[in-house]
Amino acid sequence: MRTLPLLLSMISLVGAWAAEPIRNPEARLRDVARLQGVRGNQLLGYGMVVGLDGTGDKDQTKFTVQSLANLMARQGVSIDPKAVKVKNVAAVMVTAELPPFAKPGQKIDITVSSMGDAKSLAGGTLLMTPLQGPDNQIYAVAQGPLLVNGFSAGGAGSTVTKNHPTAGRIPDGALVERAVPGDFGARDQLRYSLQEEDFTTAVRVASAINEELGRMVARPVDGRTVEVAVPQEFKGKVVEMVARLEHLPIPLQSRSRVVVNEKTGTVILGADVKLGAVAIVQGGLSISVTSTPTVSQPAPLSKGKTQTTATTETKVTEEKPKTLTIEPGVSVGRLAEMLNTLGTSPRDLVSILQAIKDAGALNAELRIL
């Protein structure tokens, strides 16, 4: 007798759980949008790597020899560039990113890449290299031993190479000498740029900021930008305001998208993307051409010459077309499973998805990398 009330209570709990609406995923404001003006700056420099074990630039790399001669001249040693023949020096380009709000005295990572015909930079040391910004101002100076995750060795016609030995990194290899000018704390207005264009998310970001600050200070400018006026109580304290806003939860809406890498045949898709009614007919024509070399030997004492000829054989194979009918509402994930059972290759799947999109049966964004 006590089983019936227990069963009814379980049914009511299941019904309440099923009736609960599915909530959209949430993300923090700092993960959804970025502040305009808060970004890194690219730095570039030309330098020399020394200490290589005979794997540096060869003599025909003229700019390396000239750079070495100029470097020695600055050290008080005058030499003729034509007389310089070394193999343990390489000319390199040094790149780095100056983080936002970087101050003099801080260290940043750098990447060193060979620009000549050096075989490897392993074991080399980068000499002092100024790093310039787009305005030709020096913002950092780089120097130090390289970390190269690779090697190249060989001899007598045989060479073994692992990874990429002509590029390396130096952690904390550059010292910041100049800061990017700007006073972030004195701003009267902030502009958030969404990571992806979406009008609904822009409206939700503005609503969340207004609700947090208790006043209408944020407004969506377009589908990617939200403009925020700094309230009077946060004048001169913009950092505190940004720290308060960056953890706001922002409801997100899922986007129907299929990502295709045509070069590798990789397809990344959401299983909830639906298809319209469509019929797929896919077949293939295979043509194989083989060439077999044969030797024609003349008869004895005929004064003929031995010649090599080739026998060519062409074979054409036409596969039986594969037909697949898709009902409305089938997900792309189910389509991939069905095509996989038919033996369809990933590259064929890429072509099929493109054709379905052109036919108007794929109601999702198709992004081809």
C-alpha cells in the first residue's frame, strides 16, 4: 500500500525535472569580450647568433658577413669583410610581443628565427639586439642563449633532421626599456569588443553591466561593441570598475556552425545542427596509370645499342554510385555516421557538406579553413 504514494512522488519529481527549462551556458565577461586599447604590441629586431658548431650561415650570405664586420668595428676591431670566413655565426630576426601595461625592467619572451642558410641554431647565443615597434622606437633589448627544440646532423650524403632547428626561443630573453604611453585610469569611457559578432550577446552584456552598476551607463553600439560611460564614483578608479565587471556572468546562445579544414579533411561540427530534406548521390571514377620499364637488347654482332623502353598500362575503375536520402530534421552528426558506414572519406564529406549548404539544406554557418 505504501508503494503507490512513493511511485506518485517519483513521477512528480521526474515531471518537475523535465519541465525545468534548459538554461543557456554562461561565461564571464572577461572571456566574452576584450577592452579596446588593452592589447599587446609587436616588436621586431635584427641580430646575430654566435657560438654555433659549424652550422651557421655560409660565405655566400653577404649580409651576415657585413653585419659581423660592422659589429667588430663597433668593438674597435677593423677587418675586411672579404677576409671573413666563419661558420659559427648566423643572422637572425628576433620577434616579441610587448604585453599591455609592460613597464621598464620587466622581461618578455622572444623568438629567434634564421634568415640566412644556417643549418641549425642549436647551442648559439643571441647578441644584444634592440627590438623596435612600428614607430621605430626601441622598446626592449634582447640577448641570451637559445633553446632550440630540434637538431640537424649528417654527412656523406645522409642528413637527419628533427623538428625545426633554425628557430628557437629565449624565455625572459628581452628586457623592456620603454613603456607604451597611456593613462588607463583616467579614461571617461570604456569600449568592450565581443570575441564574436552577436547582437543578442551585446545586448546581454550591456544589461548585465547596467544591472551591476545600478544605472544605465552601458549601451550596445553594434553586434560586437558595447560602450560604457564611467560613473562619477569611479572617476580615477577605472581599474576597480573593470575588476568588478570582468567576472559578470553573461548568458550565451549556441551557434549552429560547421567548421571544415579542406587541407586535412577534418570536419568539426555540432551534433545538434539540423538538415533539411536532401538526397545525396556520390560516386567516384578511379584512373590508374602504371609504367613498367623494359630493356631492349640487340642481337649479337648486330652493332645495335641497348635501349630502355617503358610499357604503359592504363586501368579505369568506376565505382557504383552511393545514394543516401536524408529526412528533414536529421542532425549533421547523424549524417556523418551514415556517410561513414558507406565508406565516405573525410575529404568527400567536406565536398558533400559544401554541396548541401549550396542546396539550402544546411541551416548553419559553414566555415572553411
